[in-house]
Amino acid sequence: MFVAAVLDFANSSYTTRLYVDGANVRTVTYSSGSAPYSGRACHNLFIGATPGGDSLTCATTASVTPYEPGLRSGIDDVRVYDRALSDAEIAVLYSENRWPR
């Protein structure tokens, strides 16, 4: 399975696009102040886990781990780009990284 997420920041809003097997399955645009976790003091990236602790300050306590396991599988390739990829670029990544069937 190929999964890609693109966050595209522009002015006072951002768009999140989710792709599964090269196809865009969901697009959501958030305006300033309406995005999830927009009031958080830190913005860590979690892949295959979810943050624990205080969701507003990212602090942890002795009784809460800094992350909670979320993915019960494996990830074989993770990439982070410094720009938003286009639909065409996602399609190329999907076609270049397909396993033979």
C-alpha cells in the first residue's frame, strides 16, 4: 500500500491532501486558527505513533509516555520534502515504487 500526505501552506490557510495508491482520496483546507492543534506550543511530527502527555504544551509526566504506539505494522520508506508535491509528482512516486504483482 502506498500512502502519501501533502501539507500545502499558503498565506493564512493550509491544505492537506491524502493519497492512497497514487489517488487523492481526501482534501481538506483549514483557515487560520481553525486547524487541528493550531494552539499547540510545539509541532512534532509523529509517524506510526500518536503524541502522549499534555496535548497543549507537549509536556510529559511520569505516568504518561511521550508517545503512544499507533501502527501495528511496518513502514519501509518515509520521505519528508521541503515543499508541497503536486498530484502528478505523487502519481510518479506511486508508479516508481510499486511492487510487482
